[in-house]
Amino acid sequence: MNILLINKSDTQGGAAVAANRLLQALSKSGVLVKMLVQEKHSDDTKIISTSDTRWKKWTNLYHFILERLLFLPYEKSKEVRFAFSIGKGGENISSNTFIQASEILHLHWFNQGYLSVENVLELTQLNKPIVWTLHDMWAFTGGCHYAGACENYKTECANCHFLKNPKKPDLSTKVFQRKQKAYKNKNITIVTCSQWLGRKAKESNLLSPFNIVSIPNPINTDLFKPQKQAVLREKYGLHINKKLILFAAANVSDKRKGIRYFIEAIQLLSTKHKESVNDYELIVFGKSSKETLQEISLPVHTLGYLDNVQQIAEIYALSDLFILPSLEDNLPNTVMESLACGTPVVAFNTGGIPEMIDHKNNGYLADYKSSEDLANGILHVLDAADYLSFRENARKKVEDNFSEQKVAKRYSDLYKSLNKS
């Protein structure tokens, strides 16, 4: 089999990381696979960029700007600018040499000017089996990447709360109808990284007619693994005997990642459990500002944006606990990375997160949007008499469910079944 993965980037963003990890996992398992991207940042020869000329790079920029300009008159505020994609700007890659040579096309995340809805239609007209792994809800909504409490996608999108003037019909209705036309009677197999997203997709008007399966993202358990904490803490100049709590996100200030609830939980602990908190210090990595973290009363070690994977794995491994109070999330790479390093996780009980965190076993699932229960979770794990079992269970969860070998096998079986049909 000759498989081609397709994603906007090879390294930038959670979907890019997941797609790249799948590329490596499949390659190690013997599958003939490459990845086609618009933006290439690595030197991996298995990854090919469609932006191989200056003219194409300028064209890509035009498509990216077009996406934003078309949405600008409708957007409710700057906060939703990248939370809603019209899917109008994109390039026709159907004649690309690698597209033509592949037996199965495997789509991932291609918004923000790589592929439009109509470009997906062009790929389906090649009559090749298409696998589409969803990393958020965009494929079956009228434009939003996460719908929140809205369930209009189950019928037809309208009255969209991301828009300045929601009504029936509105821009979300038009995007929804374009997708309806592009998807009709097409040979597409939908894969969701989490069972939660799979349930949402099956409930949707747009994707309910398709075959939908859930296969998680893989992770390299030889890279993300438990390591000697004392050695790593000395390397990074961190206190050996303190309990280190980690918060990480590409953009720490992103409201969807719940930094406000994390800060509130720490403040509650500082007020109600002063003795315990004296042993705590915080580590934060990702894009952040001093203003965001200035309310925190505990010592904070800010590491900024990290792109060295080995370094990221070491930070997880030297931490005692990882906190991710996401308000909406599919199957976050960060949770999987932390667990693989043997570091328990406290997070809200939402999205696909409960598929990774077993409550009071390898972490703690806090009540949704409850800073108080988030604080309870921190205490429950860090003060547990059997804390070491949390670390062992965290690692075992990943080895049993998310290793490269296990995930590659599931995708290989899917590809084979499509190749026969």
C-alpha cells in the first residue's frame, strides 16, 4: 500500500504533531507512507511540501489572508478569529505527483488556506479511498472548530454564536450547505482521535451517513518516558525536593486551555491549604505573558515556547503533576505526553480527556469549570500515600492504548480493508 497523509503543517499545531507521529509510527511498522504539507519545517525526507516555489508561497499567503478577510465582516470579536474557518481559500492539489501515485489519501487538518471545502471535493473525484482523521469538530459544523454547547450541527447550522449577527440562515448555514454538497455520496472513511468526537460526528447531519471509527493518536514511548527526576531537576536548576506542578499549552493565554481556572485553583490552595502549598512550585511552558501569570502567589518557572521534543519530554518527566483545565479538547497530545512520562494529570471531565485519565488511578477528573474541584484534584494526587502508583498507572495507560505499534496496527488494518473494497 502507498499511503499519503495530508496536513497543513508537519510540526506546527496539535494536529500536525499527531499526524507526524502517525507518519513515524506507520513507517516503523513497514507501511509505505509519506506526508504532503503546505508548510514544512523539518528535514524529514518522508515529508513533501507543496510550497516548492516562491510563487506558491505567495499564493499560500494569499489564501490564508483570503480566509481571514472573508470572515472579518462576520466575526463576533477577535477572540473567535481562528475559532471559525469558512474553508473558502485553498489550492487544488489533485494533480500533485504524490497524490496521483498514492493508493489511499489520508486527510488530517488543512484549514487556514491549505485546502478549501471544494478542494476536498476535487480529491474525492480522483476515485481513491479517502481516510479523514478529525482533530476537532470542523468537518461537520458550519465553520466552528469546537461548537461548545451549540448542537445545531445535528440538523443544519444557523444562529451561530461565533457571528456578529447570528440569524437563520447565516454564514454558518452557507458553509454547512457547501460541505453537504461536497460530501454527498463520497468514498470517505472518517476517523476520530477520541470516542467523544466519534459520538459527536455520528450525531451530525453531515457525517452520519459515513463509516466512522475511533483510533487514537500514537506516541513514541521510547522518547516520552519516565526518567530520573533528581538528575533532570539539577540539569534545569529546579528544586529537588519541591513538588513541581506543570501547566503547558502552545498559547498559555488561550481561554480554551483554561488558564483562569488553573490560577483560581492555585489561589484556593494558597488560602485554604498553606502548609501543603509551601512545598509547591509551578512550571509553565508555552507562549505566555507576565500579566497572565502575575496573579499566582507561588514561585513560577516560565520556560517560554519549547520546540525541542527531547526537552519537552524531560520537563514532563521531572514534574510531579500536569494540569490541563481545557474547556474543550479532543485527545490532547499534552495529556498523552505527560502520562507517557509517568506524570499524573489533573484535568476537567470533558471531551476526549476521560479516555486518557482514569479518575483517581492515573490522575483526577475534576468537575467541569470547577476551580475548587481542580484544587481538590491537585491535593488528592500530590498528597496521596500511594502517589507512586499514580505514576506507574500513567505510564501503563499509554503503553496499553497509545503506543506506536498498537495505533499503527489499527490504521494498517483500516487501510487494508479499504484497499480490498
